[in-house]
Amino acid sequence: MQRLLEQTGLVHNTKEFDRAATAVERDKRQDRWQYRISKTTFDTEHVAVGAPHGAKLVSVELNADVIGRLPLDATSGDPFTKLAIDIGLQGQDAEGNGVYFAWHFDRHPDGGSRAAVTHPRYHVQHAGRNLISRDLSWGRALFMETPRLIHPPLDGVLAVDLVLCEFLPRTWARLRRDGQYVALVRAAHHRYWKPYVEVIASGMSRDTKGNGKSTDLWPSLC
């Protein structure tokens, strides 16, 4: 992944992926694997900005903190014990002032408190504490803790693919024609998304009601 991203000329601090691979090799002899990716930055291609009028997106920063299970339990749809993916957007308004936004992809911790609202085990929230901590003036904007929207789990590879797809579409389309890149993404789909989707599908079967595993992933199932 590091070499592929370096070749684009649009991704910075790619050494984080080499560090992540080294960490996985070291930890996989135990009952888990883990890595962190810090401040990997993508220079964005042209994508539409809704507001403020005249603003443009400049860069996207990716941070990841991931701990996975060994051996992988393909029946649970839950390959991680910790997952926190932060995607931060930085742009400029028409006057050249900085504007910001963020997405937070999360795994609700085991034993964590459950709010009265739905709380899928894997979910995405807009904004989040990393954005609010900037202490900016938000005008008439309102930021809520909810909804936590259901989202399949992301590892580093899938998080990169998401950023490229949404914010560097030409680069993403080019990499999707690269066999090595496709193999990395396809392996991650098989490892993380296939069991996730299968557990949800089992909870929607006519022969079964939503079971504990499926409703953990998607609380609205019944």
C-alpha cells in the first residue's frame, strides 16, 4: 500500500503504512494484531463543496487506531476489538480562511454504556470531538451526538479506499485498474465485510428473528 500511494504523488506521510505492517507482523504471534496510522494526508482532486459558497476542499487527513482478533472469527461479523478511524477535511473559503469538517468511524467498546438511541456496533458520525475541539465559530450550525449511522467496519486499507473514492476520484479510478491495489482491497472485503454482511443477512432471514449478533451490528433489526 505504501508504494502504491507514494506513486500517486498526492499522499503524504505514507511511511505510516510501513510502520503499520511491521506492527501487525510483530503482534500476530499473540491473540491479536494492531496498528496505528497517524496524520496521513491526501491532496484532494476537485470535488463539489456545498457550503460555504465559493469554498474549496484542499486536503484530507486520515488517522486510524485498530486492534483485531486472532484467529479471525468469521461467524461473528466482528473481527475487531477496537476501531477508530478519523477522516478530517480541510479547505478554504472564498476569502482564504480555513474551513473544516470531519467524519468519525467507530466500534462501540465492549461493555461501554448504551444510550437510549440506537448505537450500532460499527457506525459513522459526522463532526465528532476532533472537530469540536477546534473551538471554531459555527454560526447557526447544530451538532448532535446522534445519529450514529450503521457502517461496515474499516481497516487501514478500506479507509484509504474510502478517502480515495470520495475525494480523489481520478486517482481512485486509476488504482482500481491496478491488480495489486485491487487485491489488497478485495482481501479486506473478504476478511471484514463478507462476515459482517452475512451476520446481518442471517438476522433478516425469514426463518430467524434478529439474533444478538445481528442486532449488535444493526440494532433496528427485529
